[in-house]
Amino acid sequence: MKQSFKLTLLSLAVTSTLAPMLAAPAVKLLLLDFTETNPVLVQLVVTFASFFILPSLLIGSLLARWISKKAILSIGLVLFIIGGVGPSFMHSIEAILVMRAILGLGIGFITPLMNALVAEYFEGEERSKMNGLTVGVNGIGGAFFLLIGGAITALGWRSVFWTYSFGLILLILVLLFVPRDKPKMTVQADKPAKSGPMPLSVYRIGLLTTGLMILYYVIPTNLASFVIDNKLGNSATSGYLTSISFVFVFLAGITGTWTSGLMGKGAVPFVIVLLGAAFLLMSEAHSLWMVASGVGIVGFGFGLAYPILLNKMALAAPAEHRTLAVMLMTAFANLGQFISPLITNGIKSMFHLDSIRSVFLIIMFVLIISLVVPILQTLTVQTVKKQVEAQR
């Protein structure tokens, strides 16, 4: 496999699931500029793009029948650039959200095809490594652009959206290095599927992906307000802190294959423990180092979990349904991104909470329950089996 093609796929990872977070440093500045706007609408500036990824997934699957993946990637990158940079020229939250919708359409073309190309062109351990590397590059690339975005918040929130202009470079790479031909190992995928409907395990993995995204996006959608309200810094500080999360996503991505292999079946419980500890730390954070530690741990947990889910999805789906399964996973992931702030605000309203700290604590308890219940179920089943064997 040509290194230029691999590098192009890894570069495209920056437009993946974490791309909407690049707008996170602008949230508090938008709240200050649009004081009469519902704060939930301003928070949706970060995640609104996710809601519009599903339509482009469907459109992309139809377009793939007539045009190459390279052409679809190019269309997606054009939309990515327009929707990413567009808010810089807007004068209302509604117009900004329209641009973010266009961004979502672009991501919906790019992300599933990028992951599908990895699933089609790579096998076994090499595929696992590429999945880990795409998540890792997504993290380190996001950290780089968030640092830039955080630094230029001094110029106003409009400057933050210019970080999306890097899509021009990605478009050039796609035009130069992504092949037009279909991979030989997936020629059969174009024939009618003979294995029946999509396995239920695909949808279970999709729902787990939604849950992971809900947890991860609690941080960026609330971090700017949390930092400023607790007098720990400004909007630039929140950008730097979010970039720490991305750095740890990168570290987990490049070490995830080794870590998952070392821990085996204990990898998933380990991720849950990590996320629970992170949210507990955030709920008690009264200093910048505690916030940074919590954000970093969340990033590391996400960076471990997402490649595991990608690998499981590639294994769960039959070869003829693999591209569709990856598209479904992208849809589930972006659904989680979109509803994360809605769930956060719903929890605050339901329990009449005036601080995000309490939400962090509730999430921690939910994670503990999700860890303990399966353990109790396993112990119960084992006990029943022993009793049955004893009676025999």
C-alpha cells in the first residue's frame, strides 16, 4: 500500500468525529455576544453539525453507486470548508447553525468513506493499527487546531472558525493520492447481499458508540463556561484544555492496539473506570490542574474505546455490508454528539441543578452502575450454574 495513500487517510481523520469540537473555544464568546439567544442554541454550535451527518450518509451511499469514493470525498471536503469557515461571516446564531449543518453534511461524506477505505484496504492487525492511528491523528490534529483556535480567541469568535480552512490542504491530498479504482478485496461487495439483514450486534455496537460520544461531548460543550464561571481562565484556556484531551486521544490511539491486547476482556471495564474517575475529578475540580487531569483522562478513555468499537464493527458486519455498517456507526456516533448537550441540560432541569459539577457526579454514578450490574449478573449466573451442578 502506498505510503501517500495511508498518509492521506490519516490526514482525513482530522475531519472525523471530533471535528465539530474545533468550535468549542468560541462558545463562551458567542454567549457573551448573543446574550438574548437561548444558551442551548449556542452550545449546539459545537454539536449541531452531527445531526446533519445522517442525511449525507444516505446521500453518500446512493452517490457511491455512480461515482467514485474519491469524488464523494472531494464533495465532502468542499462542504467541510464552506460549513467550517462560513460562520466567520455570519451575524446570527441561526445563520451560524446553518453553516454548521453544511459542515455536518461534509463530515457525513468524509468520515464513513475514510473508515470504509481502512476496512476495505487493510486486514487483521494492520487494520487495527490503522484504526488506532486514525483516532490518534484525529486527536493530535484536533489538539493542534484547538491550540490555534484558543490562541486566536483574542481576535474574537469569528477567528476560531478559520481553523477549518485546513480542509483545502486535505482536498489537494485527496485529489492527488486517493485511487479511483475499487479495491480488489471488495469487488464482491457490489453484488447483492446474500447473508440477509444486518446482524443485531452491529446495532448494539452502534448504541455503545452513541453512549461513548454522549459522555465525551459533555466536556467540550460545557468546558468554556465551567472554566470562566469558576474563574480558572478564559475562552482561550478552555481551548488549551480541550487540546489536552485531544493529545491524550492521540496517545491512546497509537498505544491502543498494544493496550487492548495486553488487557484482553478487561479493556472495556478499564475504560469505564477511567471515565468514571475523570468525571469524579471534574465534579471536584477547583484548580486548573484538576480540570486538565480530568479532561486528559476522558480523552485517553475515548481514544482507547473508539478503535475497539471500530474493530468490533468491522468484524460484526458481513463483508458485503461492511461499508454500510461503518456508515451506521458514524450515524450513531454523531447522534451521540448532537444529543449530548440536550441530555446535559435535561439532567440539570430534571434535578433542578444550577451547576455542571452535579451533572458530572451523576454521570460518574451512572458509569459505576454500568460497571457493577454486568459483574453482578455474571456472578449470579455462575452461582446458579454451581447450584444446578450441585443438585445433579
